[in-house]
Amino acid sequence: MNILLEAFAKSFELVFTLNEDLFEILLLSLKVSGISLLLSCLIGLPLGTFLAIKSFWGKDAFLVLFNTMMGLPPVVVGLIVYLLVSRSGPFGWLGILYTPTAMIIAQMILITPIIVSLTSQIIEEISQEYKSLFASLVVPSHKAIIAYLFDARYSILTVVLAGFGRAISEVGAVIIVGGNIDHLTRVMTTTIALETSKGNLSLALALGIILLSIALTTNFILIRLKIRAKRRMYV
Amino acid sequence: MYKSNKKNLMKLTPIEVIDLSVSLGKDLILDKVSCSIKNNSITVVIGPNGAGKSIFLQTINGLTNIDNGKITFNKIYNNDEIRNKQAMVFQTPTLLRRNVKSNMDFVSNVKNKNGKLIIKNILKRVGLEGYDNKPARLLSGGEKQRLSLARALFIEPSVLLLDEPTANLDPFSLKLIEEIILEESKKGATIILTTHDMAQAKRLASDIIFFNKGKILEQTDANVFFRNPLTKEAKKYINGEILL
């Protein structure tokens, strides 16, 4: 029990004294997760919208595939990316193994299916709701798509934050492709895993507290936005 | 109060419906329906639930696929140009997840028609002045239907299709919507509306189309219809009896 209390005290000290190592790890985590989220959104939002509003042969197979990929085990993704970018792999010439770039790629593979699947469900629902109205008004496709995305903005924000949550809390893939190298690829989750195994619970716990704080803050913002949207019946 | 603006309306009438059949899945909803909608008429489509009235309106608006038969507007088949001059008000209004003003702005954007002042005037006309920032889906049933009508009016339609526009509405909304229908008719629009309200049909209709089981049993002048309906089904319907 004493060890746990000491660990808590130490973690607060690290947080409130703005420990340099701690913030380096924190910033890298936010950078890797932020970039992978941005790239996943650039791919996932248009792809999800396309799957929602277009009918084509094999569409159901795509939806099943993306839904299944939402539950991809991170270590498997890490292993696949490792095999692809390792020196003997097809993309070994890029030289990105054990760099933040490889970590971004691994996280993108993990969160893009979430963005695609959930966006597709949301846009399909709203496009069904607006179908007759838009047909009657002869709304051009591009204006319809903009309207779907705009009117579903609160739900899509939830999707984006769900993707961010998956990225920032992920450890299995980034530890394999990033290597958890100090001052280069060490992020919050990999540090927690490492420091816990070394018995250095204070730093692990400090990072855990920050991770939880980030999750709490994003969820708090999300819930506030959703309450506001619900009051206006925008969701 | 409202300027007559007949010359700007594209002529889409007469609307000729010839041997029109429409199915939804395996169900035949409209069965070889034929009728003619006169220019500048207020045609009220009546009939029991499930008779095919709403699908008839939606088919005129190009929202359903036709199995057989045809619809022509002043001898031209339906196309996007014609559909752009029609406006439809649905029984259950679909409003965008935005405020009142943005719902109107959306139509303005879709139709590439800048109409800040027009929107202001139309919202005033439908009794929604000062509602600009109110979320559209928080409006009451009557207000929602009036906003839906406002969107239709913005289009300045040659043909205005109204599917039970006053069902379950308060007397104020009902009166206002009926007044607007008559005003639009005076301005030159051709109106087709469905209703179960016989008193409303008598107040508004110049022509009546009576539907039963996917067929048109009567199309006639409203005065003639209510004075002397030709079919026993129409007589029963007017008297409030159940049609089997």
C-alpha cells in the first residue's frame, strides 16, 4: 500500500514540476497519435461516406472487412508493419523501422477501420433520413455529401475522438515497430510498460495519470458537445 | 400583399398521367392510373388510407420508379429542369439538423439563388419571423410544417405538391397554410394536395381526384364531386363510411 502511495506522490511531483523527460514522451505521444489520426481521417471520412451512399457490387464485403478490422489485435498489426518495413521487407529501403513514422503507419492501420466503419454507419443513417427531401429538391451529389458531413458533425466528432482514444492508448503495435527507443520512439504507453517491468512505478503511474487525464478531458468535451447537440436535436 | 408573378412560372401543365402503374416491392400501389391536371388548378387528391395518394404525388415529383405508363408536363417527360420547378411538402417534414435560417439557406444554396431578403419575407409569410436561430427540429409540429412549406415557396414552384400538409396541425397553422395555398394558386402555381379533411377539400379544391385501392375512380370538378359523386365508393367515403 505504501509503495502505491509513494508512487502516486512521485507521479504528481513529476507532473507538477514539468519533468523534462515526461513531457518529451507526452509530446511524442500526442504527435504520433495526432498525425495518425489526421491521416486516418483524411482516408476514413471520404471512404466511409462513399461506402454509405454508393451502391456497388461487393459493398457488403467491404463493410464486413472494415467492421472486422475494427478489432484488429495491435500486436498483429505491429508484426505486419514490422515485416513490411524491416530491412529484409518490401519497404525496408525506406529505413523507417524504429522511427515515429513506422509508429504512425501502425496506428493508422489500427484506427482507419474505426473511422471508416463508424462514419459509414452515421452517413448511411443521415442519408436515409434526407433521401426523399434531397431527391425532391434535386440536390447535386457533392452538395448532399457536404450536407451529410456537416449535419452529422457531432456524431463524426465522436468517431474522431474514438480514433484518438484508440491511438493514444495503444501499446502493442508501437512497441514492435518503434522499439521504445529513449528520446526517439518512446511514448507514454511504451514507457508505462517498460517502467512497470523495471519496477519504477512512479514514472509509470505519472504517465498513467496523464493518459487518464487526456481520456477524461476528451470525453468531457465530447459529452458536453453531445449534450449541447442533443438539446438542439442536432444528433 | 404579394405581387402576382405569373410570367416567371415555367409552364409545366397540363400534367398528363397515362396508364401509370407503380409497385413497391411486390405490392402494386398504382394500377393503370390516368388523369389530367389542369393549369393553375388546385387538385385535391382524396381517398382512404393506403389508396395510393402519397405515392401518386411522389411519382409526379419523380421520387418513385414507374413500372408502366407515363407522366408528361406540358408534353415533356419529367427531367431535372422540370423537377427544379416543382416543390414537394411531405406529410412528415424532414428538416435538416440546423436552425431555421440554415434550413432555408440550404435550399438557397442548392438552387444557386441568393435570397436573403426573399428568405426573410417567406419566413414572415409562414409566421416564422424571428425564428432564424431556433433549431429546426425543436419547432412544434405546425411550425415544422410551415418551415417545410417555406422551403417549397423559396423555389417559386410552378407545381406545388402537398402531401397532407395540415394533418394534425393547430387551427392557426391550418388556416395559414390554406391561405398560402390559395395565394400561390392566384400567383399561377398548379397545386396538387392530398387530404383526409373533406371540409378542407371543399374549401380549396377546384378539382377532385378520388383514389381507392390504387385506382382513380373519379376525377371531376370539385362542386360536381361533392354534389353528386358518381361512384358508390366516393359516396361512402364522403359520408364517412369505411370502404372495403
